[in-house]
Amino acid sequence: MKTTLIIFFILTFFGVYSQDTLKIRQIDALLSQINTSTLPIHRDTLVQDHPEIGLKMTTYLTMIVNGGELIKYVNYVNTTMIENGVTRQMTTSSSFYYDHNKLIKVEEYLLESDKKKTADWYYSGDKPLYYTLQSDKAEDRATLLLTMSKTMLKQIIK
């Protein structure tokens, strides 16, 4: 009986894991199609220059909208900060991908000096599915990105 239960739990675990892995592969295959598509891209640039506080930010926004559906939204930011005469530069990017106006993945990275941090967030059914960030705040970040995504959708797709 004990052996049967152990085998049942092992098979259940691997069954769920393989379903998640399959879903992640499907999402990545869809992203590949999105990133190689010839759909029209909408671009905008925002510049915020505040020399009085030593801050300059240039934000590049990119969107792909097709038939009333948001397909991709990218927020790419170059930041220059001057603190105590020392200049620091940082680049961040958040790419949101959608399938039928449902968030399926967010790719984020931060580049400062020679340090680069990346994180990927996968979603299915309006819930976090999997994320690569190893942090005790990763689940909170996944929820925040989903909330941000819903707010952006309301603003972009009216």
C-alpha cells in the first residue's frame, strides 16, 4: 500500500510538471512567432531630464496591436544618475506578451555597469505559471506584473 501511494504521488508530480513544461514550450513558440512577425510596430519615446536632481531617463515604448488585441508591449528605459559627482547608468526592459489579450509572459532585465539580471514570468489563465527569479519576493512580483498588465490593457485596448 505504501509503495502504491509513493508511486501515485511521483506520477502525479511528474504529470503536473510535464503539463507546465509543455505550456511553457507552447508560450515560447508563440513568442518566437510574435518576434518574427511582420505586424506593424507602434513606437513612442519619452524623455525626462531633471538636472537639478541628477536624473535623466529616456523611455522607449513599443507596441504591437492587431485587430483590437495587444500582442506585445515593451518598456525600455535608459537612466543616467549623477550622485556625489559619480555618474551611473542603468538600462531596464520589461516585455509583456499576450495571446488574445491575456498575459502569457513577461521578460525583464536590468543592466548596470557589468551586472545583468534577468527574469522571465510565465502566465496561464490569469495566474502565474512559472518564473525564473529566485527570490522570496518573486511571487509578489509575478502578481504585480499581472496587475500592471491588466491596467495597461484597459488603457491601450478601449
